[in-house]
Amino acid sequence: MADGGMRCVKYLIFIFNLLFCITGILVVVGGALIMTVFREAVAWFGEWTSWIGAAAISLGVVIFVVSFFGCCGAIRENYCLIVTFALILGLILLAEIGCIVAGFVMRGRLKPFIEGHLMGDLQKYGPSDEVTIAWDERQNSLKCCGVSNYTNWLDSPHLRETFAVPGSCCIESNCNVTALATAPEDHASAFIYTTGCFETMIELVKKNMGILLGIAVGLVFVQIVGIILSSCLACRAQRKNVYV
């Protein structure tokens, strides 16, 4: 009966790691897409986000290697491989918790940091085709204008002389954007979106916070289960080595 239960644990770990392996491959593909297809969209957040694609690829490779140790260790019931897998999974779990705690502690500094980079990019609107396309695409999709609000475009050297905002701020296409950056909000809101893109993104994240928290809790739960099952299988493998 005990052997049957451990056999079940063994194959559960194998299936867990097979899914983990597929996840690693998907993360690598996602990182590659960020660095190629979505490069312009990511550039909208500033040059500091250029590492996201590389970080995603690195994370995917780590996940793949960890799952490889788990799969081999589970099938062969190799004590060293199983323990290595459990330790790496534990370190990843601790790193995730550390990132969450750091993000919570530094949340007050994060907002002005991101806003500062966005305002710096806003000043490159016009001369830089990459930044211009990224801003236009984001303002069209999020139905927003500027960083905190539409008046931020007064800081753009490209639009400052006419006190205009980009055409991508228009509610209806081809609206007259001249002097709208200095217009009162009740007047400007009839022609353009007046809410800033950063504020719109924050609201979007808040609306989906339940889903994001669910994914985070689910990921942590799966990792804890993986560590527990691996520990059980490692104990069995160690006992087998003692008796052999």
C-alpha cells in the first residue's frame, strides 16, 4: 500500500515538472516576443524596461533546468536530483516572496520613478519614431492622454509651440488638437481623453488585482506542494539507497 502511494507521488511529481517544463518554454517564448514583436510597446515605459525580455528568457531557462532535475529525479528516484530540485524550488519561492515584500515596501517610490521615466519619454515624442509610435498605440488602446493628464504634453518640445496634444488623444479621429493642452478640462474633454495613461493603467491593474493575486497564490501553492512531494520522494529514495 505504501509503495502504491509513493508511486502515485512519483508520477505526480513527474506530471508537475512536465507542466513546469512547458511553462518554462512558454516564458522563454514570451521573452523573445517582448524583445522582438512587442519591443515598441515595451519601449513606451522607458529604456529601463529593456531588460524585461532578457529577464523573462533567463527565468524560462531556469524553470526548464529546474523541471529537468525534477523529471529525472522522479523517474529514476535519484536522491541527489530530487533534493537539488526541492532546494532550487525553495530558493525560487523565497525569491518570489522577497520580490513581493520589496515591491510592497517600495511601492511609494515606484510610482514617481515610473512617472519620471514616462515624462522623459514624452519629451522624445516626434523626434523618435519608436517612442512616437509607442505613445500613439498606447493612447489609442487605453483611451488616455499624457502621463498624469493631457496637460503633460506642454512639456513636449515637439508640440509646445502650438500647445497641442497628439492626434492619438482624440475621442473622434482627426479632431483639432491645437491649443487643447492649455484648454480647461471641461472644454478639452469634449474632444480628447483627459485622463493620464499612467492613472488608467493603475486602474486597469486594480480591476484585475483579484486575478493577479489568484495567479500568485496558485503559483506559490503549487511550488509548496512540489517541495512537499519532492521531500517525501527524497526520503523514500534515501531509504532505498540505505537498504541496497
